[in-house]
Amino acid sequence: MVGTMENQNYFDWTEGLFCKSDIFGKPEALKGVRVLELCTRVFGPITADLLGDFGAEVIKIELPGVGDLMRYVAPRGFFWQNMSPAFAHMNHNKYHVGIDIRKPEGGELLRRLVRRSDILVENFRPGTMDKWGVGYRELKEVNPALIYQANSGFGQWSSQRDRPSYDATSQAMSGFSATTGFAGRAPLKTGVWIGDCTGALFAVLGILSALYYRRKTGKGQIIDVSQGESLVRCLDWTWLYLTSCGKERGLHGNRDIAVSPSAVFRCKDGFIAVAAINDLQFKGLCAAINRPEMAREMRFATFESRVGEENAKALHGILSSWALSNTMDEIEKLAEVHGFAAHRVSTSQDHYHDEHLKRRGTVWNFEDPLYGDAVEYGPGPKLSASPGRMRWMAKPVGFHNDYVFTDLLGLSAEKIRELEEKKVIGRWDDRVGAKPPDGWNGGC
């Protein structure tokens, strides 16, 4: 076997190791871990979604009838088969159950689920779960090993704990907005919900760390993750620069002021990012623009000289003029020949048709039992032995009530009817965003 591995091309070996067609024959890293999600909007649902990608059993608890308010946030008012695409992308691989945990009997159902669960994720305003009698202090008495993930805008304690927070405000609070945009103009908000996504990634990091700690000690804990503070952690060299030089980072548009050249340029048919970090790459770039002598000029000859502000601006101007006379395809081909980095600014349409991304499972085509053919962005990290996967899409409110109440909790049909009549539990309202596709026959 060793000889076979040694004789095999590394790239063929890795492609076989991570082959997408083999994924469902491999185990899941978080198989057997049960997560209760009590979340609305974006920050919390993405946290649980990422865990579900790798095999955790995620039970999403929503208010009967309307469910998660994100179900009604639809881009340009567009719904696909009665479901919002904005809701779909952060609610894969979940079991959907309708419980009003604000009611005493709903709180008791939650406690019964907590006894059988490993993790709870919530993103209500700090103190809300505690007010309902189902906060961490109450639930840890039910399950001392519970890992309780509390997501919020500004943290569970502080003078700002009660302030509402959304992605735009998290970008503003964190200082992220102060680094994004063009000099002399208003700061820019990134187009995607980066505050929610980054916060979710930090929350997952905390959860996995807590799982490892519990494995060693048997003890659970509460984890506090602030949406804005997660973006603060991503400000790289900003603070050291400020404390050492007394200068703010400022706005520099599409140009990286720590590396030159590294920027986005307009070309004939779109926009393209170009970077040449070391001297060899820069020589290749100079050859590509038919100015090989530029690599020997004192102002551009070394990394240190290129990153000086005046020299960097001059170089940016030269490359801007060159890019305008070329297409995205021409520049990418030149980059391959001459060894510098270049990539067009890709759109979702580009992703959809990109065979490279499909082959790697970054763009994931699959068939959902309720919605049929679907395409989503697949799991991020590729694990060779226990890879993540898309199993199914988001479902209507309370779609998996039978599984949770009957199979998991063992409630009788009479008890279920009683709780439904009291509106402690329930399914979807007859409204777009909450209900199944039109023409659904009650299957799957």
C-alpha cells in the first residue's frame, strides 16, 4: 500500500481522498451530538447550521404558526416554493418543531429536550431566556453537561447589553466599516451579512472547544459571543498600527495598503483582483504589462519600496490603465504564464457554472425530498475522513413535530392534541414563508 501511495500523483491522491461522490459513505464528525436551536434572524441560525453540516442533529424550535422571523426576509420580495432564499441558506439539515417556550408547558417540553441534548444555541436579547424561566442557570440544573451558546449583539453583560444589533450595526460598532470604502466618501457596508457569519464561526469555535473541555471534565458551560466583538477580532494590524504610529488605518478603496500591488481593477468587461506579493511575482507582472524595466526602478524594486504610499499610488495608477485595455480572461491567462495572482470578481452566476467549485462541493447540487432539485453553497472545510454534507433544505414551521414529540419525547396522541389546542405546540400558518410548497401532498 505504501508503494502505491508513493507512486500516485499527489493531486490525484487528494482528489480521491476528498471525492464528493464518496461523502455519504463516510461517517459524520458530529454524529450523535444533539443541538437545540432557539434562534431567529441570522446570527444564531448560522451557528447551528454549521454544526448541522458536520452531522449534529439540530432541532430548530420556533414559535408555532409564524416561526423564525427570517422566514419573511426575502430578497426583493422573492419566495421560492413559499420559502425565502434568505431563510434557506442558514437552515439546512435541521429538524423543525413548533413550541411556545414562553408558556409553562412549553418550557417543560424544552427541559425534557435539554435532558437529551448536548448544546443549546440562542440569540435572544440578553436575559430573555432567563425571564422565561429557561435560562442557563435553570437548564444546567436539568443537564449539568449542557453547553449553552448565547449569541447577542453586545454580549450578555455590559452597559450596552440591551441595544439591538444587526449586521450593519455590528460592522459599524466593530470598526470594520471604518476600514471599508474610499477616501473622502462614506464608509461601505459589505454586501453579505459578514457580522452574522463571522460571529457564528466564533460561536462554533467556542462550542467545539467546550465539547473538548466537557470530554475531559464532564462539565458544560455557558459561552458568550458578541456579534460586533467577533468582527473586532478580524481587524488584523489596525490596533498595533494605531498604538505604535498614532494613525488610523483609514479608507483606501480597493487597494491594500499593507501589500503592493494588491487591488481590484476595472478591465474591459468587468473587474479583476491582481496581486504580486514577492519580487519574483512582481517581475512577472511587469513582464505581463510589457514593462519589464519597471521591476528594476528604485521605487518598485523591493517589497519595502513598493509599499511606500507615494510609490504604491503610482503603481496602482499604472496597473489601472493597463487593466482597462484588457479583458478578465486575458489578465487571468497572463497571470498563469507570468506567475502573479489574478482572479475576476466572480458573481453567483459564475459560481453556479464553475465546474471547479462543483467538483469540490463548494457549489452543492442535490435533491431535497420536499422541494426537489436544489443548489446551495456546501460546507466550508473539507474533512477527508468525516466530511460535511448537505442532507436536506430548510422546512416549514413544525415540519418535524411528529419526530420530536412522538419519537423523541414519547408523547401520546392525546397529549399532543391537548398541547395543540392550548397553542403550546403547532405547525405553520397558511402564509408564504411558513408553509410548504403549493400542491404538497403531505409526504416526506
